[in-house]
Amino acid sequence: MCLHRWSFCNIAQFASGNGRLSWKSYYLRRSMLELKMKTGRSSSDYTCKSLRGHTGSVVGFAYLVENSQHSEFWNASPVVCSASSDGTVRAWNVQTGAQLWSSPVQSSLTGIVVEPKHKVVFTSDSTGVIKAWDGCTGQEVASFPTDASRCKLLSYSFEDQFVLFVGTGGGALYSLTAPALSLISRQLVCDSFSLNLLVSSLDNKWILAATTEGFDFNPKVFSIQSLVCPTDDEPLLSQPLPVSGCLAAVFLPSDPAKVALVHRNEDWSSKTVSVFEVVLKKSKYKTEVLVNQVETFVLQLDRWSPDILLRAQGSSTLVFAVGNLLKVYTLKGALLASFEDHTQPIASLCVDNFRVVTASQDLSLRVLTWKKDPHGGVSLESRFHLLGGSHTMARGFTNVACDYASIVASVESTSGKDILKAYSFNS
């Protein structure tokens, strides 16, 4: 029963004894948790906490400790870390709403990423300085100055390698050791635009670097190992993609060699989705990166919107948020579903194997859940709203993130002091 419903289950974990759950207890507890995440009844299914303390805008946040869908107990107390224009990084207990630590005030922060495995938090500020923080204590670990005030951060951890990638407003891609933040390499990817789009594949082989500002710039795929372990006698392994005007990109979770991009058409009036397969070809004398286009289709939009959010589920499903619309497509361009649950634009989107959560400027979150169909595909069902408070106090949600048993979203406050809303589901 467990394996049929959750194919990733490791039944060996649930041997009786040693205080472990039996598979029967696991089945009942997990079923109850998922039922509550589908119904979303206030108080009985979840509790909501407001995380207050920042005196400026929340520019980003992420889970440092989370309950994953592969967890056996889901007993960990989730912790999120947030960065603000007030110059502080803060850590919060999601279930209790308590602040765990706050960094000293510094320059206005512009971005944040975390590495849960190593319990390290990375931030960028308005002066271009990158800093590493101990996620358990909030102590500064290291800093690194860049040549630009705008930076995009992406952490990478695989086996014994721990690296931070930084895309700068000057178009450079830095590779830094973590958490020491020592320079490994610097590549100038685009000299006229900000390198503001960095995504990596789940198999830890590829990173895509692009700008959403340049109409004529081609996104570029790099071999991560080539960036992390550069050699003087071998060229950097990379390849530009044969499209320009990139707006969004994502690697497919269950087919990590494939990357999907939304880009402008040649006439710039419509938008196209292209899917490429990235392979490393080795021969006797050289190794090179090849990109092969496997699918392409025109994205049918009912209305114009400057921003497009793109996420992927499994190996064949793409999720788009455009304005207040949520659309689900196959890789071949077949429209599976379209939802208009919000009255204002969707500002952020969170997708995993169980659900989709949208955060809107109308100050509501919408929870939708995946359902397997008899033919092996998936469908999406709209479930319930989570409200963020009063419109007299807030302008709307700006970002959202999830673990298996909770949802956290940032709220833009009319007072300028943004807060986080944390929704914990009961199992």
C-alpha cells in the first residue's frame, strides 16, 4: 500500500523496534497529513504564525531545516532564514513563530540562498559583497567582494564539493569555495547585461546562466565540474543555446538532462517554449557539450504580462504563472489545465511532487494538488485558499516556499516592515 501510493518509500526504514514507526503507522499518519493539506481547514488542519521583526522589505527567504516528503517522521521543527533591506539576516522557527537569531545590521541585503546540508546561509548586499553565515548561530563566516551591486546566488553541494555560484550585474559568473568564499574561477558570460538567471540540474551536472534583460543574448549551459575544477590545459566545457530573449528556465526534476526555456519569438510579440537535451560527448581527442532541441511550442497567452514564472514537475509537465493565470502543459505543448483562482497577478510559485502553491498580490495563497490519472499522466486539482491578512495592512504576497508539512510566504507591508506568514499542517 505504501509503495503503490508513494513509490519513493523505503519500507526497510519502518522495521518495528528501536522506536521506529511501523509501515502501518506511517501509512495512516502520512495519509492524514496529505488529507489535511488537501482540505485546508483553518485551526483543525493547520496553524498560522506571523513572523515579525524585520524593519524593511523581505528580499528573500529559504528553508534551512525542512521536512521532506522522503522523511520518516516529519518531526523536525522547520527553520527558515530571511534577508531584508533592513540589513539583517534572521532565522525563524516555522511552527512557533519564534526568532532564533538575527545578524548585525549591515548594508541593505538583496538576495539569499541556503545550503541545508551544511547549515550555511549566503547573502548578497547592495554594495556587491557576498557573505556566508553559520545557520545555527548567525555568526558571519566569510565575505567576498564582487564588482557589481546586483547579484544572483546559487549554492551547489555534491559529495565532498561545496560551492557558491554568483551571477553579477556586470555579466560575470563567479565560482567560490564554500563556506570560505575563496575564488575558484570567474567567467564573463555577458558583458552588457546582468546575469540574473541561474538554474542547475538535479543530477549536479549542469548549470544554465542567462539574462532576462537582453533580447539578443543566448543562454549558456556549463558543465558544473568544469567550473568547480578548472584546469589550465583544458577549455571550459560550455555551450550556448540557439535561442535568445530568455525569460525563464528550469531543468526537469525527473529528467535532469533536459532544460525548458521560455523565450521571445523572432517578432518579439509572442513567447515560445523550447526544450533542450544537454549531453557530454567524449571522443579520443576532446570532450564537448552538445545541446539538442527535443520539443518546441508557442505559449498561448490570453493576456500580456511582463513576467512569466516557470516550474516543472516530473519528466514531462511544465507549470506556468502569467498574470493571475496558472497553466499546466506537457512538454509537447498540450494544455492540461488552466486556473484563474486569483484576482491579482501571481508573484511567486512553489511546485513539488504533491502540490502547487501560488502566492498572489491579492494577499492569498492557492493550494492545488497533483493527481495521477489512469493513463500514467498527472492532473492538477485546485483545493483551497490561505489568506494573508488585511489589505489595509498589506499589499500582497511577494514570495512563497514549502516543505512537506508547511508553507511560508512573505507579505509586503504598507508600513514598509514586511512579515512572513507560516502555515504548519497537523499530522
